[in-house]
Amino acid sequence: MKMNYYNDIIQENKYYMKEVNCKEYHCFPAEFVIEGQLVNNKSNISEPFNDYFSQIELTTSQNVPSTRTTRTKYLHNPILHVY
């Protein structure tokens, strides 16, 4: 069952790679347009991605309202026994 699941994922990935003309699993675009400029240096491409993803926690914490609800309020019907 697990093997079939992973085989399906691999086949699906192969299909999508074929659709975007990607010959390998690690297909990476040769260039990006960043702030209106064509960039093809991998280091210069990675900087904006790093900046964006490193700010997600800060941005999220600023945009999510605080609450007085504790996490235990969301725990219903605890599992008392494991077989």
C-alpha cells in the first residue's frame, strides 16, 4: 500500500516535469525576473527567496491577532490507551 502511494507520487512528479519541459528532478529555471531585472546568477536569485522566507514568521506573527485561548482548549477526547 505504501509502495503504491510513493509510486503514484513519483509518476505524478514525472508527469508535471514533462509538462514544464524539465528533464531532471532538480530542474531549476536558468533565470528569474527580480524587480524588473533579468537575473541568472544563482546566488543573486537565492537572496530574494531567502529574504522572503526568513520573514514569514515575523510577518505571520504580526498579522495574526493574539488570543487568550490556550492550546489545551483545542484538545478533545484525549486518547487514554494505545494498543
